[in-house]
Amino acid sequence: MSRLAPVPGLAINALLDAARHGTADVDGFLAGRDVPIVEDRYCTFLYRGPAEDVRLRHWIFGLPTAQPFQRIPGTDLWFYVLELPRGSRVEYKLEVTENGQTQLVRDPLNPRLAHDPFGANSVCQATGYEVPEWTLPDPGAPEGALDERMFRSQALGGERRVTLYYPARYRRTRRYPLLVVHDGSDYVRFAAFKTILDNLIHRLEIPGVVVALTDPGDRMAEYRSNEAHARFVAEELVPSLEHELPLLGTPEGRGLMGASLGAVAALSTAHAYPGMFSRLLLQSGSFAFSDIGEHERGPVFDPIADFVNQFRADPQAVAERLYVTCGIYESLIYENRSLVPVLQGTGMDVRYVEARDGHNWENWRDRLREGLSVLFPGPLWLVYE
């Protein structure tokens, strides 16, 4: 991927030709067009308005972060052409300088937005990428229920919010797998997690499952291979739920899941309690390590590096089946690629998937169908009602 001079055949060239003759019709050019303009592997980003400078701010690791636009002579329209491989999805903002003031803004010509805990970004969907239909509400899929409650934790010294998901046809006469999800509220808000669970259970792609959507108090402290957090999950939360609810109560019926720091929390908890959790879903894990040279993520990641160094030095089979994902446009791709053969070397069943996407919730959303069905494939029983 690289910044390109205008490419023959792209729509923007007709406007450039018109501008050279003083006949550029910007309104007519924009009418009815989706922005960015996606043509084969080329994506043309546009900005319209008075400015001294416009730049594309993206999160594609390995490319210069700020890519300069060009202004079409005689107009207030700016453009930048980026080549993206098929199936890519990129979140971005525009850096606009006007009257000496620079601000970062969402693309005013692009209605596609991706939300996260920090706000929203504009989205470029390259040729071949489509929002998976199974992430969208299905009127035919019965809805599961959410039950928010507070759990008092002696290990963590306070209360933690946990929201329980019950499948639509939940019955106390049946027994269900349990999936514990780190940053559970964010998965629901930003990765359509409840909708996906409803859809996949309705389609019999996964069994009915009870999900504990957990939220941290101090995320950075609790998710960096924290012994107290692991104790909360393994010795307090799971036993309490298995005592209260009709759960399978076996390693094969227990899973842990998380993204970024949440993936570290999931793996480190399973490592602290080997054999307790048989299923792990790890997405874009922040698996810093320093056994072959200093990591570059700052001292806040040192506890994670200590854990990963230990695991790399003495790999242990901590679960039976793992599904690991990472975006190739994120900086963590190196750490995740490096960890996969270590995990596989323990004899654990590891499925590793890379996506042409970045470190964001919609990347993690798009991997959930395969990930959940790999860990908990199909219903384990037939129910006739």
C-alpha cells in the first residue's frame, strides 16, 4: 500500500481534467457518490472546504500515519488515493488545518462510522469487504435476555459489574456452557455481541450458552496478568455462577474471551488455573515480551512482558482449544504471530486467523462467528418444543 499519483481510469481524473480547463463541477461530481470512492483496489478520499492542509490520519501500522491530500486547482475539493488489498477495512479521521489551526475530524462526506469507548472514526470499506449479515438484527431470531448485577469480590476488594446473557430458550432443566467475556459491555456496545449470540444460537451454529459479560474497575491494573483478577474469575465468579445456574460445570463447558488487554487477562487467568477453562478466544492480545530485547510499549506493559516471557520460556497447555485473531494493520501483529507457534507447541488445538483490519471493535466483531463456533460448535443436543 502506498500513496499514488492519479491512476488512469479513476473517477477523480475526470474532475482533474475538467479543472485544467476551468470547468470543474464539484457538486455534480459528488452527487450520488459514496465517499471514499472505491474502484477496484483504489480508494479515493475526499475533503471539501477551505483549508491550508488536509491529511488522512489512519491506523495502518507500517505506513506513515499522516498522508497529505492534494487540492484540485480552482476548487475547494481535496483528494488522496490509497491502494488497499481486497477485503480491507480501515478506520480513519481527517486532519484539517485552517487559519493556522489544526483539528482532527470525522470525514464529513462519509456517513460510515465505527464507535468505540473514545468516540467514533470514519470507515473505509475496500473492494470485497462487507459488513457480515450475521452481525445484523434478524427479526426471526428470538432474543436472549441480559441481567445486570453487581458481584462483591474479596479478591479485588470491591464490587464488579457483571451482566449475564441468557439464551432465548433458557430452561433450568438444561445445562449450558459458560463463557466469561472481558470488557463484556464494550463487546455488546461496539461489537454487536448480543445480536451475534442471538443469531448464532438461533441458526444452531453454537449451542445455547450463558455468557458472563464482565467489566473491570481499573482495567490497566486488573488485566495485566493480575493474580487478584484471576482469583476473582476462577475462585469467585465462576463457582458462584455454577452454584446458582444450570451450567455444565466442566472444563469443556467453560470459556474465557477478551480483546487487547482483555486477551492478556483471559490467557493469564487460564495459565493461573490450568485445566479449568478448556476454551479460549483471544483477539489482538497485547502480548508484549522482552526476552529477546526490550519491548517498546513503555513500563506500563512490563507486567505483561514478565508473564509472556515466563510463558515463552516454559509453555504450558492451559486449555484444550484456542481461537486467536489479529489484524495485519495493527502493531500487535508481530507479538501475536510470535505467540501462536508457542501455543501450538504445547499440543493445544490453536486456530489462528488474520484480518485486513486494525485494532478495533468491528475487526473483533467480524471474527466472532468463526471463533465462537470453533470453541462451542453446534448444539450438543436436539430440542423439540
